[in-house]
Amino acid sequence: MKPRVRFAPSPTGYLHIGGARTALFNWLYARHAGGTFILRIEDTDAARNSQEAVDVILNGLRWLGLDWDEGPLTGDATGAGKGDRGPYFQSQRKENYQRRVEALLSRGLAYQHEGAVKFKMSREAVTIRDLVVGEVVRKLTDREEQDPDFVILRSDGQPVFHLTNVVDDLEMGITHVIRGEDHLSNTARHIALFRAFDVHPPHYAHIPLILNADGTKMSKRDTGASLTNYLEEGFLPEAVVNYLCLLGWSPKNNREKMSLAETIETFDLPQILRHNARFDHEKLLWLQGEYARELNDDRFYELAVHAFAKAGADTNKFPLSYVKAALDSCKGKFKLFSELPGYAGFYFTDQIEYDAEAAKRDFVPENKPRLEKLRDAFAVAPKFDAATLEAALKETAKTLGVKAGVLVHPCRLAVTGKPAGPSLYHLLEVLGKEKSLARIVRALATFD
């Protein structure tokens, strides 16, 4: 039988990076084994759930490219287009849970208690044969020995997580439950429920937790905890997916940068590591930079223009050839698209503000005649292209008896407002003669 796996988040807030990794591992295993990946929204707690949180989950999974294989046809508020398949919602499956509760009650495996329904938990130790953790024997705690039974239906009629989780896994034919290790404490109860329904439980694979770099548990407030942050900061989904694969899973050849096709071919449950994974932001940034450098031109332009628009810069006001030339000078020079407006915003505004520290260093009296000399050399340059401008600057520096850097730094600051950025000669070519000279003249007027 081909595996059937699921990702079953609760829509109570943002999509945690640990949840995104759980979804990814389930998706990868399904794709590797030719199985089925199901998305199930566990939304029975109406007081804590919201449509906004559902949308965050759906948008995050779509951004990562994690498509699900089953679900009702929908064109409603889930955000899926007409004719697409939405996820399963537990709030629409309450009759299933009620039917299962009645079956347990009729067989004496559950009982009424203060308006609620409790399940008669096994008094024996439960053995969990986990595909990642290994064999775990779950004995009753001292507290549980007095009353190991647990609520499956609250007094208000709401089914509890333990019941809904098991009933849906049973009725959806889930063969493998791949989830975070923090759920291991629930598994004995879930196995007992499966047995009460006279079915074999699925295979369990509890994957290691994601910790901060210092080994502490990652909370909602920690850097990197929310998947939404990666969308907003301009990460590439393929870089995030690649990095998430490395958090708790190791391919046999120990490679770090892998295409999605290679990952699907290689991924399997036995390679999931036993120890907890530590989040390494620097490694993620490295992968982001690698993938950003490999972008084809069309996608690079699209993402770059979007980043500028988000920062309030309208590139549509400029000729397409100018925009492309400006962006070409930036490719491979930054990692996050959210950094791009600060890195190259000077191309799309005439309101240049000079970096204060750089101005103290470079806009000094002795540099004024040097920059004036460079302006004059640029003004009479036979062509205003990178090669000609580089030659003109170096010849001017030679005439003045200074190193080229003495002219490069104040010139860059004058035309961009920044102490660093794209190649000076190329950015001057993109800006053009009129704009470049005008900016140098304006900067000269600010010198002490």
C-alpha cells in the first residue's frame, strides 16, 4: 500500500517554521513514495480559530510549493480558486466524531462524566514503535494511575483533539503520522483509541524539534519562528525549502544545496535524525544567496520590482531598459530582496540622502577639488560607459597623485548617498551623464 500522510495544523495564529517543516517532511515522503499528501485543518476550537489564520496556513504552504492531493472542491473563502481542492476542515466533520463517541459508549469503552464523555484508557503500558525515535514504552504516571481516563467530548459537545485526530486519521486511511516530537506524549492515548476502534494504528515518526542557535526552544517571538517573516523579507521559497530539509534530515552524501527533484528522490524516513535541530540563520542566508544568484532574468526582475514597489518606489515611471540595466548591476550583490531598495534605491529617486558617517569621512575639504577634477573629466569623456569612466577616474587619480579609491569613495557617495553598492562605473553608466554630473555638482555644494 502506498503511504497516505497528512499535515494537520490548528488555525490559531501564524504558521510556525516547525509546522512548515512538518508539512514539508510529510509532502516529501508522499512524493518520494508515490503516496498521497492530505491537508487537514483542525479547527474544532471555534473560540481560538480564525479565517485569517487559515489563510496564513494556505498561503504559506502554497508559497513553499506544498500542494495537497485530496480535499473538497472549493471556490470559497479558503483562498483556493474555483475548481481547486481545498483542505479538509474538522469543523465540517462533527457528525463523524459524534458517531464514533456513540460507538465507544455503546461498547462500554467510554462513559459520561459530569456532562462530558471520558475514554477508558488502558491501564497497561503502551509500546510505541516509532520510525525515528525507536521503541518507546509509555507507562502510566503516578497521577495517571489514579485516573488514566481522559475526556474525548467536552460538556459543551465539542470533541477533543485526541478524538478528532484519531478519527480523521482512521477515516482518511492515514498510514504514517509524521509530526513533531512534542506530540510523542499524546501517542499512547492515540494508539489506545485506535485499538478501541478495532483498527491497527498508523506508523508513527516523531521528528526532532527545532531549537534556537543557543539550544533553547524556539518561541513565537524568536527570530525565524514565523514563516510569514520569510515572505516579507524577500526569501526565495526554494531556499527556505532547501534549508528546512536540513533541519533534522541528512542525505547520505551530506550535501547541503540540493534541488527539489534530488531531495524528493533521496528523502526517506530512516534518514531523519534523532537529535534536535538548531536553527542556523547564517546557513539559511547562504542558501538564499546561492539561489538568488541562479535566478533567471525574468524572475529576478519580477521579484526585484515587487520589492521596490513594497518599499514605495514605482519603477514603472522609468523606461524598461533603464530598470533592467539598474537591476542587472545588483544581481549577485545582495541576498534578501527586502535589502534591495536600500541597496539600489538611488536609481529610482532624485532625493539622495547622504550616509552621515560616510559624509564625515569623504566630504572633507581636501576632496572637493579632487571631485571637481573628476567631474570635469567625466564631462568631457568621449563615451559615458563603464570602461571609459573607469579609465577617466584612474587617469584623474594619477594626475592628482592619489590612489583611485580616494576618488571612488566620494564619487560613489555623491551619486548614490551610500558608501557601498553596485560597481561605481556601471552604476554611473546606468544613471547616465546628465544625472551623474548633476548629482556630483549637488554633492560639491555640501562640502565644508
